[in-house]
Amino acid sequence: MAKKKAADNMPKAMNLFDAYTKDQLPKDQGYIVSSFINGNTGYSIYEVISYSGVKAIYPDGEGLTFQSQGRKLHALIEPASYPHKGIEPYLREKQDQIPLRFKEVDKHVAKNQSTLYWAKKPIESLSSFTVSRPIGFNVSFVFYNKDDIYTTLAKFFEQSFTNDAGLPMIDARKGAESITAIVKKTMNFKGDYD
């Protein structure tokens, strides 16, 4: 009962590095969402990580390393003016890369001609992963595994896609729902994590 009450007092999400400093990172099950926003162009990369069964978490250079199995899902938003649209996402300049080919992503072209890409399925990370400390417009949040986790994630994506990446609200909502559906289906804490 006391454990349930403590969980009720936890926020839905918290800055990842603040949660680490305050010793409030979930060790059992959690989601980390990082965004990498180019403030000049609006080109945006998102990385969603689900993890469970953490053995250790420690600072590592400019980030946090989790000794844990996890799954990563990538998404990116390229503005209409992006000059390298024809280049596979994994072959783009380092700051614009996600580790995927066009055949491995779904896409949605927004009313403003920005394009949202997201992975059809997550990539497995079997032993450890590192989350870089965000700089500039970038953020990293940990989302706690609460009953409304997928609603919370969808709202985060919708707001970030609109406010940070400049997608029209209707397109941001559609993209947020699509990505959250994949997270719910392929990155939940059933099956391999049990």
C-alpha cells in the first residue's frame, strides 16, 4: 500500500538529469524521450527509449549510461526547405542522422510540406545505452510508467512537434498518435521485459 501511495506522488514526467540527481529515476520500467532540435532550421530528431531491469546508472562523459536492456525508436521532422531530402536518413550529416533507411520508416507529409518520419519498429539495445545531456533547444525527459503513460507521451509529442518543430496542429496530432501507437505495441513492458 505504501509503495502504491509513493507511486501516486511521482510526476508523469521529469527532466532526465534532474530525476537522476534527485534519485527518482525508475529502475524497473520507464521511457526516456530525447529531442534534438535545430533552432535555425526546425530539423528535429526524436529518440524514444523503453527500458527495464536496470543494473546500474552512472554519468559517462556528457551523458548518463544505463546498464539495461532497452528498445529505441527514432523519428525525425525535416522542414520543407531541407536540402538533402533524397539522402537516406542513416547517410545524412551526423547532426541530421537517424540509424534507418527510407524502407524502415513510415512518413507523413504535413500541410506546410514538412515531413515526419518514424521507425516502423524499435531497435534492440541488449546490454547498455547512453543518453546525452541536452544542450540548446534539446530536451531529455523520463516518463514514469503510470496508467496514462501513452496519453502523456502523445501529448508531449503533439506539443513538441507543433511548438518546437513547426508542424501544424492537425499533423502534429496525427504523427503523435502514430508514434505512440508503435511505442505502445512494440515497446511496452510485456513479453521480453517480464
